[in-house]
Amino acid sequence: MLNNLFNIILDRQNNPKPGSYTNKLLDANEDVILQKVGEESVEVILAAKGQGTQRLVEEISDLFYHILILLARQGLSLADVEAELRRRHTNPREK
């Protein structure tokens, strides 16, 4: 589903749709996107501290969405993140 959502975001980036919240974010100053990532991160923490599992899942979903917006805005992809995770898994840092 993350790949599907990211593809929708990329499609909105390449084919803007009037009234789209995704386009509003993509067209905004990057600080707006960064602020949303920060807000959603705080909301994840608050949800984890006692708002229940459903609320936590909802807030993590919101955070993932805004991170995908940030990736698209930066010209990065999920594949870039996956490659970094793969690199870390195959070349763990020494402690």
C-alpha cells in the first residue's frame, strides 16, 4: 500500500488536481511539509502514550503519508529508503 500511495503522490506531482490536499502540500513551501512531519510525529508519540492502538495506527498512517510527500518533494523514493535499510541490514555498524 505504501508503494501505491507513493505512486498516487507522484501522479499528483506530475498531473496536479485542483483542490487536492496532496498538491497543496507539494506546492507549499518545504517548511510546511516539514512542520506537518513534525506535528504527525508528536501525534504518534501522544497516541502511543495512551490513546489506544487504533488511534496509534491512524497517526502512524498520517506520518507515513507526510513522509512520502517529503520524499517526493525531495526527488527521493521509497526505493532510496529501502536501499538504505538493506545496506544497514547487510552491513551492520560495529558497536
